[in-house]
Amino acid sequence: MGRLLEVIFLPHPPIMVPEVGGEELTKIASTVASAREVAREAAKFAPDVVVIISPHGPVFRDAVGLWATYELKGSLAAFRAPQVKFRYILDQELTREIAAAASQEGIQVVLLDENNSRRYGLVPELDHGMMVPLYFLREAGVEGPLVAMGMAFMPREKLYAFGAALARAIKSSSRRAILIASGDLSHRLTPEAPAGYDPQGEIFDGRLKDLIAAFDVTGILNLPEELAERAGECGLRSFIMGLGALDGYRVEGGVFSYEGPFGVGYLVARFLVREEDPDRSLLKKKPEQKEAELSFPVRLAKESLEHYLHTGRILPVPKDLPPEMERRAGVFVSIKKFGQLRGCIGTVSPVRSNIAEEIIYNALSAGLEDPRFPPVTVEELPYLEYSVDVLEEPEPVSSLEELDPRVYGVIVSSGRKKGLLLPDLEGIDTPEEQVAIAKRKAGIGPNEPCRLQRFRVTRYR
């Protein structure tokens, strides 16, 4: 039985390599020192194979490309260091086992042998996203065979699932492997940065660094797409694939260093793979709700969004509604993915003919029109969880003493500004917190007087 030994996140600027960087190495001394440290530690494992993911490798929109030629060669000649050149024999057996495991999960892969490489106009080679991390591994004495691939522009959930399939293939093999996820962070940290400057670059790097340090995989998967786009990063997808390989395992490790003196963020991190732990698997925790086990309102919300995304048409109101769905009421539909909010929109007062129709339309609004999130895609549907809140008629209150955030939702209003917060939300324990958050949502100042209303809900999960 094989074993994944560790997952290492490494940057890949050629300037890290002494033959390229020269005196400039002093500006990224922490990055170089960390790369050497994790490489020395990896060498202690004497791995049978190195698996490497590069954002500059073969990149497809809807598939993961794996090199499947006999060997790969590369050099840093383009960076004025032609003497730095490597040749690796590819572990074709493990490569094909990884491809098969991914295909079994419905993840498309492309095996890039000589014929397919020609078909796609690709030249089999070690790109610099592979060359730079491999430089430090070879320096430490790690020179075994290689499994090499690019990342892909498919949904994050599929990238993560691919990583998990990769780890299963390694476990089913006879190989002891290390996985290198190659990637840089924002390319827009300073006005002199290669991709120009965007203040969101520093925000992205700081957030991602903290999430990796905390091994907060859910937080990484839910990083806003717009933030990553503005940061101009190239490592997030590689990292997500690497994190997927750790799904269902206890890990030990963290961030070794981060710096960005040239306007590009360089992060080094390492996670050792310990014992299996099903409770640490996001994939096994993904919703596996059977339709028959869902309450009618939740099933209706789920069917509404899925029907629209698959057909482009609004789901008709079902016949023979349960009696409680025939009356009119305000409804909120909440959608979560991996435990994090993915969309929540509703109506305080009814605007449709009955609660069922209210659910159908508000599920679409929550999934497609919540301004805080991009629209839900078809690929995300298997990972979503729904809840439905049917609101009772609001009633006015005169003081905070009449509120209880576990029992009542709250509506705050001042002129045309109105904000609502549902009851029994995680992390909201006091009426003061509840009202403050509702005010912020409404754009009402913290000291601005407002009218308070409370309401109960019937919550369906």
C-alpha cells in the first residue's frame, strides 16, 4: 500500500535559484531559506516519487492535463541560466492510476502522451513552475521519478475532489510520494509589480496566508472569486488541488515564510500527512440528503434552483400542496456550501400567491442574485445545503429587553432604510449584537435611532 507523505506549497520565481538571482537573493532570503528547509525535510523521507502541480504546466479549462510521455526535460535558459537543466523519467503507471481515479469521480483528465501533446499543440517540458521547486528538491538529494501536471480552470470543488482522487490513487499504489503544489500569490502588491498594482493584492495574500496557517480549508474554498481575480494570483488552484489530497487526514505543519519584495507574494508551507480521520473530510461531509428525507420547503427550494440551472425555466408550483404551504407569508431561503453562506435572500412580507411560490422564487434569488456572491453554477449544486425560514407577522418592540436572538429575528428601520436578521444565527448571542448587525446591513449608523420589530420563524432544514 502506498502513502502520501506530505504536501508542500512552494513559489516558483526563477530569481529564487542562485544561478538566476545572484545578489537579488538577499531580498528573498526567507523564501530561499524556507524552500531549502522543506526540501531537506522531504529528503529525509526518501520518497519513491514526486508529484508536482504547476499553474504554468498544461492548463485546460475543463480538465486536468497530466504529462504522460516517457520523460520531461527543462532548463532555465530563458532566465539566463542554461546550465540549470533537468531530466526526469515520468512514473507513467501512477500517472494513469491518478487519471483513472479522477475519472471515476467524474473529473475530466487529459493524458498528454506524444500523440495528445501534438494534438493540443503542447511541447512536453518542465516549465519554470516545476523547475524552481525541483531545483531545491534536487539540491537536497530528492531526484526520484515524477508525476507532473497542470492545474485547471474548473470549479474549486472539482479541483479539490481531484486532489482527493490523487491521494487515493497514491494509497492504492506501492509508492511513497510527496506532493508539491507550485504557485505564487498576488502579482499586484506594488506599483512596480509585473501585473500592475491593486490594493486587493495585499488583502488577498494576507487572508490566504492566514487561512493556510490555520488549515482553514473551507475558508480557502470560499475566498471570493473577485478578490482572487483582482490579486492576479497564480497559485490558488494548485494549492486547492494540494489541499484536496489532504481531505480526510489529520495534518501537521503550517506556513514557513511569506514575503513579496518584488511585487509578487511568495509563500512556503508544508503539511505532513498523519492518520486518517473521516471527520476531517469535506467531501464525505458534503450533502448526501435523499429527496425523501428533506422537508417539503427545503426540497422545493433545492428543486427550484436545480431546475432553473438545468433548464433555464422556473419550476412550476407543485399540485396538491401541503396545507401549510397554501397560505401567504414572507420567506427567506438560505444556501450554504461547505458550511459557509453561499446566498440568502427573502421577503419580509409575501409577494407571491402562496408560500410555495415564495420559496421557488426566493431560492432563485438566493442562488443567483445575492450581491455578496457570484451566481451559483451547475457544478456547485452537489455541494449545497438549503434551509427555509417562513416568517410570522412582525410585531413592534420598544426596547432591546424584548428581543432574544435565539427566538426572534429583528427588523430595524429608519426612513427608507431597513435591515433584517434572522433568528438563531451562529455567533450572535445578544440583542445588542443582533441589532448592530441588522443596522449595518441597512446602512443605519450605530447611534442613529431606529424602529425595532421582532418576528418568529418556522425553520425548515
